[in-house]
Amino acid sequence: MIYTVTINPSLDYVMYPTALDVGFTNRSSREEIRFGGKGVDVSFVLQQLDVPTVALAFAAGFTGDYFKKVLEEDGVVCDFIQLEEGFTRINVKLNGGEYSGGVETIVNGMGPDISDAKMDELRAKLNKLQAGDTLVLTGSVPKSLPNNTYEMLMDEFGGRGIRFVVDATGDLLLSAVDKKPFLIKPNHHELGALFDAHPQTPEECLPYARKLHDRGAANVIVSCGGRGSCLVDENGEEHIVPALPITLVNATGAGDSMIAGFLAMVDKGESYAEALLYASACGTATALTSGMARRERIDETVARLKEFMASQPQA
């Protein structure tokens, strides 16, 4: 079973203004409300791929109730911890569409405080995990929790045969790498920030990905947007998959979709090369979708990516 943890989930209120003038009243041409949070994104795509998953998260207030309702209506199994105070945060996303060149302006909420007692409730749920289960720790944590929260959870539940997946940034990621996670997935910007470098392409990212692999992460995927992605796998082998040329619709959740695709293929016994290809296709499918990609779009994108790769000159 694959369990995901989303400590600071959100409802994403997406607006499509026809113009954006600071200090003036602006009008939206349409609006959408989506669930947000990297862990629940991973669970949603896994559910689309028929991979058993449980989404663990904290929820608060009326926004938390709606958040859970939307996920369960899409078939995602939720095991949420209810907070007595505050509300699940709302992130406002202003998508300028064509007039802005696809640029999206985002204002993220802070989220509610999480008490020690509520973290103990999460630990009680995680205590039920068994050898062979996968635990995905991903996304930001609220200011009420320490930056090494993931590291502490890995310390507490390590040694049980649980596979850990960590998708975080900065110190939150580095502190987890030393605990030898099964998979981490920074993008090229996040990778560069760790090493005070500016890699842009998969080829440029591979040396830095190997450093994280050598430090303890079994598999390191780095996504490079329109330039493709790379992987240093647990056997030390390197893989690169090019990006399928697309017109970007949505940048949110593409990395989470990659994690889900990779885990789905690994669990089915596919090679790491095939797992990276499928992960890339899942990320691209979400980038082509208003919201998270569904199975039909994923299958279509996998076929397109394989066709595109077959048409490329061999190195």
C-alpha cells in the first residue's frame, strides 16, 4: 500500500482574469476550485492508475470538509485528522492565460497550526504501516512544526521495511536524504539551490543528482520542465527522458504526477528506464490538464511520448 502525507493541504481557488492591474478592480472570466497539496495529488494520480493508496492529511474548518468531500467523490481513500481550530488554507491562483503568456500569479495561505497532540494522532496512524508499504512525505509544513519534521518521522518509522519517498525543498529535503529514502524528486531549480548552481538540462543535472544519490537517496529524479527529466537509479545507472513538446496549460501538480507514475511502474516490476518514461508522461499529462490528469489523458500521453522518443535521432 502507498500512503501519502499532506501536512498542509489547500483548496486552490483559480481565477482567470482578463487583465491584472495592481491597485484596481479586476474581473475574472471564470473560476475553478481544486484540491491542493502534493501528497493528495500523488494519491489522486495513483488512484487513476489503479494503485492502492491512502491519503493522510490534516483538515480544518468548512474548507477542510469540502476538501475531503472533493477527493472522496473522485474515489481517493482519505484518512484525515480533524483540527479543532482554523481552516484548511486557500491558495489564490491568478491565471492570466494567453494574455500573460501562461504566467500564473499565486498567493498561498499559511494554513492552521498543528499541535503536538495532533501530530501524535498522525504517528498513531503511521504506526500501522508494515514492511513493503510506501510512505510519501511531500510538500511544505506549517510554521508550527520544525523544518526537520520529515527527518523525525523517518527516524521514528525507519527500520521496518517501509519505503520512504520525499519531495521537499532546501533543508527539509537535505535532512531527509541522509535517512536513505527510496526516492526524492527535486526540480532543476530546487537542485541548483542545494548546490549554489544553475543546471538547466537533464545532462547538467545528473552530476548533482548523483551527489544526492551518493549521500543516501536510492533514486533521484530531477525534472527540468520543457527540457525533460533525468534519473540516477538505485543501481547507480543514469537515465534521461526528453520532454514532449506541448503548450503548457497547468504547471501545478506535474511533479507530484511524476512521483505517482514512477511508483506505479516500480510496483508493477517495470525497469527504472520505463518508470522514468511513464513518470515523465504522467507529469506532462497534468501539464496538459486543468487540474490533475486522469487515466485517459495519461494513457494518451504515454503513447505520444513513446512515439516522440522513437522519432528522435539516436545518440
